[in-house]
Amino acid sequence: MKRYRINSKLRFSIFLTDAQGDTVERYEIVSVSYGDSLWTLAKNHVPKDMDIREYVYHVAKYNNVDPGDLNPGDKIKLPIY
């Protein structure tokens, strides 16, 4: 197994940020209601040029949640692209 050494923490963090490509500058905070899912929330906020599955993936990743683990009262950040 090959090992790597991090010489510059700043350059490494910039690399990670750039590699993720999910840098979101604007988002809307939505409160989850009874019966809501990431899919129902995404349906109202997905950009027209983006597949809803991709948007749900980004929302789940951005909020660090599983798409099926939402509870009423949770706050979800929906990225605005």
C-alpha cells in the first residue's frame, strides 16, 4: 500500500474542496413537516436542468442525512444552483 504525506494542509484542503465540486454558496432552509421526504422537498426546489435523483443525492450529501431518515421539525438546507 502506497502512503502519501501531506506537506501543506492548506493546499490539501483546497484540493478536497475543489474535488468535491459541491461548494454551495446559497441555500434555503426548510423545516420538515409530517409526511415530507427528501423527494417531496426536492420536487419543489430542483433546478429545471437537473435530474431530481441527482438533486436528492446532493441534498442528502450536503445535509449528511439518509433520504429516509427525516423527522418532523428537522431543518434541511436545500442548495440553490
